[in-house]
Amino acid sequence: MIRTILTVAGSDSASGAGLQADCAAARSQGVLPLCAVSCVTSQNSRGVRMVEPVGMPVFTDQIEAALADVRPGAVKIGMIPGPLHAEELIRILEHENLPNVVLDPILASSKGNADLPAWLSGNLLQRIAPLLTLITPNIPEARRILGLAEGEEISQLRLAERLLDSLDVKAVLLKGGHAEGGDSTDILLTRKGQRLEFTHPRVATPNTHGSGCALSSLIAARLALGDHLSTACLTASDLLYESLHANADTRFYPDAPAGYGPAFFP
């Protein structure tokens, strides 16, 4: 039987992140991705140019159409453009009681303007948190969710602990790609007291676009296949590292040498 995930995220016209990265990650694991587009972006290897949220009727109907066909084994949530979309998603998650929900709390843009979407800094994040299996922020996203002042020093482990304490979520995977040092470590903390660290050598490469999208989607795919959360996170972390390492020197855009290539290119 083919396993499925439902990804609710934005469309990336450069195909390195968003729904396109989610689909590539899921299919690499033999999992069928069902999609609900939350917003359409116009972007290239150098950054996001425009973002257009989809209308609420089609946003809702995409999810309902997918659920009318199959009950997914996991749900991956990426870019949600505003409070109305978040409210509707919470309603559906509560009503359908969907399993293995993974939230990647994406900043507006990882390059240039990087604002935290309004719904993530309000009570909507607190409302969606109990419905989540895992939240997968990077260090800047975690700091902004917690409202830490710029320059306020805090260790990665303490940051993960504070995030877990502040949200009624089952588990936090705090990604270490923005930390200093020769290695990159992702820290998994669970409400049950489990702590695991997944460490890989830091890869010097411009091809990092969509790394968070791919990682969270790989985790969702592995959960849909029946992996335990810790195994899913370890496998996803290894797969992303292998892709980053294998494509470190790949020139995806010969005419845009300063551009960011896709992080996950299996």
C-alpha cells in the first residue's frame, strides 16, 4: 500500500522550497504527497519577489478534496500566509484529528527580509501547538517565536528547552544550521523527556534553498511510513546532509552564480 502525506504550504516558482521541495522529499521515500497550496510565490535563486495568498474557498477545498480521497499518514505544514488560513487549518486539524502533524514555522524569507508571519507570534500558534507532533524551527525562527531581543545570548539547547516549555507541543526539533562551528547539530526534545542530537559536518555550499522544507517533509514521510519520531528525525537529518554534501559544488544556475540552489536534490 502506498503511504501518503498532506502538505499545506506555498508554491515556489524556483522549485527549491515549498510544495515543490515537499513533493520531492516525499516521493524520494516512496510516499505520495497530496498538496494544498496556501500561497503562490514569484521567486528565483536570489530571493522572493512576490507572495500572493490563495483565496479561502480554494484553500479549504483543496484540503477537503484531498481528505475525501484518503486519510494521510502525516501532515506537513509550511508557509501559512495569514490568520484566516491558520484559523481554517486549525479547524480542519481539530475536526479530522489527523496524525503526525509537523510544522515548519517558516520566516517570510530566509534571504533579505525575514519577518515572522503574524499568526506565529499570536495566540494562533498556542492554539495549533497541541495538535502538532513536532515543530521544526531553525535558530532565528525559535528566537523570534520566543521574542528574544537581538544580541541576547542563549545556547541552542536552552533555546530548544524554552521553546518546548512555552508551547504545548509534543516535541521540538531545533535545527542548527545557523549556529557557529564546524559541525551542525539538530536537537530533538520531547515532552516525555527524550533528548537526542543529530550532528553532521557543516557543508560549505550555496545550495541551501528549501533545507527546512525538505527536512520537515522527510520527517513527515518517514512518520507516514511508520517510523518512530526519533528514527524519522535521524533518517531525515542524514538524508538532507547526504544531499547537501553530494551537491555542494553543483552549479544549478550557471547564469546566476550568486544564487541559492536547492538543498535537497536526490
